Amino acid sequence: MGVLRAWEVIGVIDTEGDCAEWTFPAEPGAVRNARAVVRDQLRAWRLDCLADIAALLVSELVTNSLRHATGPIGVRLLRRGGMPDALLVEVSDPLPDPPRERAADVDDESGRGLQLVARSSRRWGTRAGETGKTVWFELVVPG
């Protein structure tokens, strides 16, 4: 990934330890930039095996945020130890309404993002925040 310009990331909150967080402006480049920082962070954590699927699912959720909300979009990764080890991924935006999974027709070009998240992760969900919501999913770290 190339160097992100200052206006492409509102803030890097943290990338140390077992947690990494970024905030992106609600602009089309946020999808590409979120995907790139997720891949880079997972490679830094030596979790290359999850980089592609995590980046894809983050891309779907950030795209949903761009379509339905205005304001900054947060992305957070959290490594969880235990049996089995897991990666928690969160995407937050200022819209309080939870996303709705819909049944896309065969010819539809959109509407499958949440289905992809549900089928590709161990579990997923949403939670309300003080100023919006967070959609999260969990991936098992192969061991």
C-alpha cells in the first residue's frame, strides 16, 4: 500500500499491542483505505491468513456505512487470545439504525454484504453506541 494522505484518514487512534483503530472520512476512498490498513495491520501481527477475508468483510461494512450514513467511519481490530484465538473486527458510523440483511435476487448487483459477513465469520452482530452503531464480526485464527 502507498502512503495514505492526511485527508484519507481522519485519525489513527492506535496500532500498538492487540488493538488497532482508525477513523476515515465518509468519502469513497474510505473503502480502499480501510481495506489497505486492515491488510497491513494483520500482516504486522503475522495474521496473513486472515488478511484477505478481513479486508473483504471490512470493505462490505464500510461500503454500507458510506451508502447509509454521513460522518466519520471507524474501523477497529482486536486480537483475542484463548481457545480458539479470534480476531474481532468492528466498523462504526454515526447512523443509529442497525443494518438489515436482505434477500438479494440473482440479478441484483448489491444487497449481499451482510450475508457475506454472516457466512464468512464465526459470529457477527450490531450494537448501539452513544452516537451511532457498530457492526462487528469475529474470525477464528487458525491454529
